[in-house]
Amino acid sequence: MLLAGFAADRASELLAAVSAVTQIAPFRHMVTPGGWPMSVAMTNCGIAGWVTDRSGYRYDSVDPQTSSPWPAMPTCFAALASAAAAAGGFLGFQPDACLINRYEPGARLSLHQDRNEGDFDQPIVSVSLGLPAIFLWGGRTRQDRVRRIPLLHGDVVVWGGPARLTYHGINPLKIGDHPLTSGVRYNLTFRKAL
């Protein structure tokens, strides 16, 4: 479900929280198991963080870059994720992990499934802040037809149930300028990881 503009009125608070998180756990370009650096810069907050390196994809309670626990999830993050999930029909969602992505022009996320979480009955809540992007929404296999859905600042996408393992991604980000984020897009992806 696309919740157009759902987070727009909370954007300043959310971006301030992103800044606070990244002072403790800076953005970095993680490396895939195949050895390729990701074009999207990432960090995490919550009791677990999603990481990738040569040993695989997983959640870890410790930031491998700092050897410290990930920063606590800001209250405004958890409140938004729960409210958006409820608006999408998933009552009682309490995320324990938030993957924060920073897209600069040209950065993209290839089609993938979110499948490192422990409970696929819990939804995914994805919040867009800053520059617009094209969200790729596929099917149950990588070969299924892909829909291209424009996402604007403040839009939230919620998916779960039969759609929980749908392949999805982001087209390469186009150059632009946003009054709150300048030339980048931030994406907050909330999950129940553990």
C-alpha cells in the first residue's frame, strides 16, 4: 500500500533523528558477498542492524565498523512505523530494526527480497525523504513483470501478508535538489528482524 505524503509533516523531525543516528553509526558502502560495494550508503538503528559482507547477509546487534551496539531507534521512527503499518492494515507492528539508506545521484538498489528477518508475518514499512525515486515492484520471482511507482518526499510504502516476499528495488536516482535534503534521498526501512 502506498501512503502518499504520510510522513511529510514529520520530515524535519525524522531527518534530525537520521543525523543523530549517523553521528554514532556513520553511513558506509557495504560490500556484497560477491565482493561488490553497494552504491547506496547505509547504516542502522535499533536492537539489530542489517549488514552484508563477504560472509553473507544477516542481522547483527553490533555495528561491525564501530564494534559498538547500533544506536537505539528514535521514538519518532518507531511511532511513524507503527502508525503507517496500522494504516496499511497491520496492527501492532513494533519494529526492532531500521535500515537507513542514503541515495546519491546514480545510486540504485537492484531487485531483491527482504528475507533475513525472523518472522515473515510482520510487514515492511519504507519511508521516502528528499529527492523523488522510482520504486520497482515486481513479483514472487526476479523474472516477474516490474511496475515502476514514483515515490515523493514523505511517501510511505507498506507491504506484508502474501506480498511480503515481493521482489522490489529502486531505479538509479536522478540528479535533483530538495529543500530539506539537498541532492540526496533518504529511505528508512523498518522491519521486525528478531
